[in-house]
Amino acid sequence: MNKKYIVKESRIFDEVIETGQKVKNHNFVIFYKKKKDSPTKYGITVPKKVGKAHIRNKLKRKVRAIIRNSNKTYEKNYNCIIIIRNSCLKLNYQELSSSLQYLLDKIK
């Protein structure tokens, strides 16, 4: 995923989580907030109770790859914060992809 599509500032994370809307399923929670005239940016976070650092990093790499492979999600002008839940550990890449794509398609 290119740097222009990544949220890294903690103030943006806080703002989106506090004032934005959310969609969720058993595997992910996505907080999103509409913004003006720039492509959608994504922030990915995994709680420490999901696992050790190498497991959390592996999940984040998978989610970034899913987002990178779905170019249509960049056109909607949102800030999205994706929180990965513990149940993602049991899923393979295809199941992760379908679960995340379902939620990203719900964002309008």
C-alpha cells in the first residue's frame, strides 16, 4: 500500500474513532469518517491480546495486501481505521479477504 493511502497520525485515529461511524462483523471493526477531495486512507491496528508482535504484524501485512489488491476502495474519500479481532487468527487469506471486502463495500 502506498504511503499516501496510510493514516499514521494518532490525532486522526482518535478523531475517526470518536466521531466517525462504524461497521463490524466477527473479524473486523471499521471506523470511518467522510473527508474532502482526497483518496481513502487506511489505518490498521491490532490489539495486544490477539498475539505476539510477529503474529500481529503478519495480520497487518495480510490486510494491507487485501486493500492493495482492491483498487476500487480508494475512490470513496474516507479515513478508515481497521481494527483486527482475535477471530482472524483462525482464517486463511481468502476468508480474511471476503470478510474485509464485505465491510468495505458496506461503507457508503
